[in-house]
Amino acid sequence: MDSIITRIADKVWKLSSDGNIYFLDFDRKIIIDTSARANRHLVRQFLSKVVDFDKVDIVIFTHLHYDHVGNFDLFSNAEYFASGESIEDFRKNPFAAVLMEDIAEKLKTIELKPLPQEFHGLELIKTPGHTKGSICLWYPDKKILFSGDTLFFNKNIGRIDLPTSVPEKMNESLVGLIKYNYKILCPGHDY
């Protein structure tokens, strides 16, 4: 069962669950997405083998659906970042942005900061479609694309029929990703 946590590149770890989590052991300790609350026991059991949760500096959300933000509060010393569009949608209608009332209420207790274009070796790529505020993150040093729910394996894509989806933007977002000649794809889910 230890294969649930794997090193995918130097200083980059993946916890496979229904809502993948990525840990980047850079100059600052970064978590990308925090999985669903239902996976909390897996996060505690396995991710804790590679990082002390109290030492995580930054949590970045690719979007704010419950299966990506559900365990944010395990990283109580971190700063939390999302796209400006995701933050705006959350302020307008927390339930529509998160899709689970209790997690939306919990998320109201933190300060969400807008993610800058360049951030600790990562490049922000805005990819509206699955949600208006969906993002991917590009790690050029290792040619890794953290694709959230925009792009999955086998060219599958995220749903575009949810409250904050913008289906008319998905094709443009996918075409924009073509220029990133990634060696490793790190999607939000393994499908």
C-alpha cells in the first residue's frame, strides 16, 4: 500500500487518491490540491511519510471543488492560493464553487490569495473550462504539467457541466496546453 505515495521526479511526490495531492519539496514546501475529505485518513497515513504537515508553507488549489480542497486544514501553517477567478466565484457563491456545503463553510475560515503568474519555480496557466478559475501549473525544470481537472490521462478532459463551468472555453484551454511539451502529466485524478 506504500505505492499510494510515489516520488515522480526529484523533489516531487504524488499521493494517489480520489483527488490526487502533489508535494513539491522546493525552497518552500508546496502542496498542490488536498484531495477529498473522505480521503483524510490516507493523507494522514501516507503523505506524512514525506512531509511534516506543520512545515508546509504553501497550498495551491487548481480549483476549489471539494475533492481538491477537502483537507486544506491539515496544513495549518500554510498560505493558501488559487486563481483570482476561483476566489471571485467562491465569494459570489461558495456552494457553487466547492459543490459541498460543509467543505465550503470550512473553506470560509481561511484567506485565499490570488496566485501570481510565476511562483517558486512554477508557472500559472489559466485553463477555464471545468471551472472559470481552473488552472494548470507548469514546472519547466522537469517538464511537469500539473493539470488539475483540465486534462487527464488518455486525453480525457474534466466535466464542463457544473455550476462554475465555462464549456465554451475548454477547447481554447486545451489548445493552449499544446505548447507545453510535458514529460510528466500530473492530473487531479488518475483517469
